[in-house]
Amino acid sequence: MDFFNQDLTSLHADLVNKKISAAELAQATLANLKQTDAKVDAFLNLNEDAALKAAQAIDAKGINPANVLAGIPVGVKDNIVTKGLTTTAASKMLENFVPVYDATVVEKMLANDMVIVGKTNMDEFAMGGSTENSAFKVTKNPWDVSRVPGGSSGGSAVAVAAGQVPVAFGSDTGGSIRQPASFNGIVGMKPTYGRVSRWGLIAFGSSLDQIGPMTRTVKDNAAALNLIAGNDVNDGTSSKREVPDFTAGLTGDIKGMKIALPKEYMGDGIDPKVRDVIQAAVKQFEDLGATVEEVSLPNSRYGVSAYYIIASSEASSNLQRFDGIRYGFRAQDVKNLEDVYVRSRSEGFGDEVKRRIMLGTFSLSAGYYDAYFHKAGQVRTMIINDFNKVFEDYDLIIGPTAPTPAFKIGDEISDPVTMYMNDVLTIPVNLAGLPGMSIPAGFADGMPVGLQLIGKSFDESTLYKAGYAFEQATDFHQATPDLGGAH
Amino acid sequence: MAEERINAEQVKHVAELAKLEFTPDQLATFTGQLEKIIGMFEELSTVDTTGVPVTSQVNDRRNALREDVAVKSDESERKALLANAPETANGLIKVPAIIDESGDGE
């Protein structure tokens, strides 16, 4: 079965009323998934036997009527470690890597009776915006299979958009949840830095990375964030703040809400058809009783440069651990230890990962540190100050998630600078550690366009509240891609 | 800023620091791409950051400490860990000699 006409609430009701068992649901999900994945290639690795066993155990125990996620099939991005289930980060480096522990978010999924059906494709080590950097397969956009799904969480986005699973989890370092959510017409939340434990997330940019949910509706997304949020003793950066019930404020009433629209987010670099969609969204919010006013984030234009210095520097450090010794790929016919390091890394990493390691190593090297790494850290402060100033007067910020709809497979992959500019609207949010969410806001030439909502630190609730009101007033989230099925 | 942002010699040096190696063709491609990306970075030099502090993290906690307690792994965990190592011997991870053992002149 697909999930085009069901949400968590209706699925949960079916499970509680025994209209379908968790085992039947897992079976039907996997059957449909295998069929549709021949067209979209969203998954790297299925968890078929373990999923069915887990679902049977859940049936034996009974579905907890208070847990809307019990028995629900879920896809997990392949940079989130799963005990006993191969986890590759879409890299040849980790092609045969079997983790010995579960990420904290995975522990929470399993403890709450979610059924992990497989691991989703991504850009290698989450570096990229098209999922073309996977060492294993190219995921296709279900709205037009000649186009990219975005990235790096392209597999998770497609899994939801193609109706394969009702929920998937991704990670977002510079836009890797929100941009593919935008390209696929689904809801993707990057929570506040520290809201969700990063324990078991294969590290890329440790001051930027967050795990977040990808779903078809805002309410489902809020329920999924409820599951994974909270402090974790294994992640010293996870916040001890109280976690609210993110589904609580979904009333549809946003009268009097003060919304800011940064003029830099509607400038020349933005596809006019995307701008039209966002203008219509602005009107929609005004019709709902919110006020929308233009503001400025003057330093956001420097975000891409600052980000690629900071994220690459952190990556160059984080990826030192891949040395061909304890786990991962080791080159053949090596003569000595130095050879193991250099040849294993050179043969095991793909080009984009090498580019980022090189950029980071360069930015941190003697003679360049001040001009690049130090400077980027200062610009990061200025970007944060811009946001703080706007949030003195407004409840949230809206704008496009990405400058364009999904582009063609192969179009941008050989031009790193063009590819990096896709992140221009999402990156500032990671640099500031703020929550950001993309929701379906319309179409441009038949391809989905996402609206980005940016909130105050730890105020995901306002994003969900506003997103829900918009969703109730529109029907973009109900549109489904034609995969050759009866939709 | 220098006229030439980065040349093949520098790229080679950075590759050595990063424990990566490139063929001459790859080196040429990477040098061209890095030149372009670092060229983009140079827009930062136009930003006046006098007196602006550096942000290196956006965490709301400071010094998250816990007790330093050893957690014992069982035999199956040890086996699972070692199964990920490219080469093992007698329950240990095996690596090639640190010094080239192939003799002089290979």
C-alpha cells in the first residue's frame, strides 16, 4: 500500500481498531516500496526480515492507543547508525559497515514501536544538494524522474513523497532536510540546534548538524519531532530545555501573528516563478489574519561563503577518523601505514567529499586561518545578530526554501559553486542554529515549491502552528506525483 | 589578497595534510574548482568585522559533564566491532608495518 490517502492519525486508528495489523502494514509497505523503488531509487538497503519480526512483536504486545507512532513504518537516512543494519552514509568508505549501536533517535523509534523498513539514499556523508553524490545510486524525483530529489536527504524526501512511507528521518547541516522537502512537495523540519541528539549521526559539521522529520503533513511532522526531541547524556550539545508537545498549538488560528519577509530572500537570484508562489503564500497568511512585513537580513548573502568554510573545516576534522584501520574501506596492496591512510582515503571517498576535506584543510592551514576560518566565524556572528534583530519584532520569518524548483539530473553536478548556491536560503538558519521548516506552497512548471518558515531558537511550535494554518487553508500537500499509479 | 588564490603546488600540499593523493589530471581539476570556490570566499574580505566576536558554536549549554564511568562491552559486542575491521589477528586489529618492509628499491 502507499500512503497518499493516509496520515498518522488515520493509520493509528486503523491499527488500534485492528483494521490492519502492524505486520500486515509492514508487509504491504515493503511490497509497494519494492515496486515503486524500481522507479525512484530512494532506498539503499531494506530491513525486511527485521521489520516484519518487529511488527509481529508489536502486534503480540498490542498497539498502544496513546502512541500515534506505534506500528508505523519509517525510513531512516543512511548516515544515522542502526545496530546490526548496514549503514554506509552512501560512501564506498562504509560500504560494509555494520554499526554496533543504535543512534539515540533510532533507539527512540524502536522503543516507541516504529518499524524501520530501510535506510535511504543520500549524498555521500551528507555533502551535496542533489543526492547525485551517492556512491551507490541516483535517486529520482517522483514528480519528474529526470530531475533530482534535492539533497542531501533526497532518499528520505522521495520515500515520503512517493508514498513509500508515512515518515522518514533526515539530517540537515545546510539545508539537507528542507531543500529536498521543497523539491518533493513535503514537510521537512530542521529543529533548533540542540533540540535533537546527534548521538549516532555520522558527523559532518558538528556545530550545524541536526536530525529532523520528513512527512506529508505538518501534524505528522510535529508528532515525529515529539518522538526524537530531548536531552541525551550521550550528546553534550543536546539541550536540557523542556520539550513541549509540538502538536498542541495546531488550531489553524494565527490571527495577529507577526511575520517577516526578508527582502534578500525575494531578490534577483530567486526564480520568478518561485517568487510568485511565495507572494501567493504571503497573501494567504494575510488572509488568515497574520501581518507580513518586509525586513532585511543584510549579511545573509555571505552565508554560503561562511558556511562552506565552517562546515568544510569541521568536516575535514570529523572525517580524519576514516583511516582504513579500525573500520571502513582499506586499500589493497599497501606497503606501510602512511599508504593505508592515503590510499584508503583517496580510493574510499568520492570527489565532493574530497573537495570539502580539501577546502576545510586549506581554511584551517597556517597562513589562511585568519582570512578564512576566523573571518567566517565573525560573519556567522553577524548573521545571528541579523536574525536576533528581526525576532525582536516578529514571531517568525518566511521565504522560499530554495531559489529554484528541482533541477535536471546531471545539470549542476560538475559545477560546485552553482550547486552550493542552492543552499543560499537555508544555510543562514544552520549558522544561527535556528529551527527551519519547509512546507508545500505550490508549483512552478509542475514541480513543487517549498515555503520556508524560520523561527526563534527552540520555537518550533510557532512554525508548526503557522504551517498548520497554511496547510488547512490550502491543498498543495494533498497533491501527489503520478508514478504510474491510480493517483 | 594575492592575485593567484591557489595553485597546483599548494593543492598538493593541502592534499598531503589531508592524507589524500591525486593523479595529475585530478590535481588540475581540483585546483580549478578550489580556485573558483576560494574566489567566492573572498567576498568575506569586503565585510567589516572589526571587533566582531567569533561564533564557533550555537549550543545553549556550557561544559556538559558526566561521570567518567567505564561501560563494559560483552564478547558479542567485541566480535561485532572487530567484524568491521579490514584485517584482524588473534582478536586484535591488524595494520601493516609503520616502516616500509618491502626492502630497498622495493
